[in-house]
Amino acid sequence: MARNAPERPPARYSWRHFAELPIDPALAGAISAFVVYGYHGAGIRVIAQHAGLSVTGVYHHYASKELLLISILDLTMSDLVWRLDAAAREARERQLDPLSRFALVVEALALFHACRRDLAFIGASEMRSLPPAERRRIARIRVDVQRRLEAEITTCVHRDLAPAQDVAAAGRAISTMCTSICQWFRPAGPLTPEAVARDYSRYAVGLIGASVASL
């Protein structure tokens, strides 16, 4: 768990709601600096400037730039995973059919990448900068997210809601489609995060060969 990772919200807390994350100034500065300059381009002095702290102030919270990156990736995956859990729980509570449940999980994945653009961007671009042990740990969490998509698709296939297919390939295509949102989405653009997420959910349903009209 990240040093700044929020506690898992209660079950009633909506995965559609994106409040400001409770992070300290040093981590906020690192997020801002890494988005602009990349991990290797942002030194501690640059991070301190973005954080409004002295270099000593940054080191007071984090012993190294590496620990800042680890905390950012932990925060990213923690915030994503509880939202996917909440979306799946909502589907169960509403007794949705497997195709609608799959669509809801994809919507949650897409919405995260539209609303947490900076975290998602760093997560996608800086995995290679993690030390090997931490990279493997975060990679396992990402694989688990991928397996969730594959499990949802498999259920749709078994229930004859989608045709037989290469489930792993379909899951990769959908996750790649959703994770790319952080690279192009802008809040000032013509689409809201919610609209993008709903569109991508429908795209995913079509991608697995299911009928969007049945949702």
C-alpha cells in the first residue's frame, strides 16, 4: 500500500465520484513534475519547485525520488482497483446480466483514465523507471486488472452473449483502448469524462462481438 494511498472507501462511496486525493505536497509536486518532464528529467529541485517546498522539505517526506515514484504507482493502482471492485459490486447488487456487468467494469476503467489523467499517464509511461522488485509487484496488480476483463469476457462467451474468440487478445485491446484516454482527453474539450467512459464501454461491447442494443 502506498504511503499516500487513501483507505478503501466504504461500499456506498461511488466509483463515479473523483474527489481530490489526500496527498502531501511533495507527492503532488512529483506528480506535476513527472508529467511535464518525465521521471528522469525531473530532479529533486524541480520537484521541490512544483511542490512549493525546499529540497530539504521534499527529503523530509521521501528519502529519494525513487520512493516518490513508487508511492505514485501505488496510489494509482489503489485508486483504480477499488473503483473496479465497486463497479463489479454495483453490477451484482443491480443483478445485471454478464454483458451489462462487463460494460460497467469497462466504463469504470475508462472513467478512471479520463479523471485521473496525470496518475494514469505516469503509470503508463514510467513503469520502466521502477526498481525491478517494485516493477514486478506493480505489474502483478496490472495483470490482475487484465484478468478481470478476460474473466468478464469469458462469462459473456459462455452465456452466449458474445461469440467464441481469443479472450486474451480482446482483453488487451480493450485495456489498451482505455488506458490511452489519458494521452488525449482534456477536461476543456467537447466531451465529459462520463460521456467518454460510456462511449468506450459501448466500443468494448462491440469489440467482443456482442450487441450494444442489448444493454
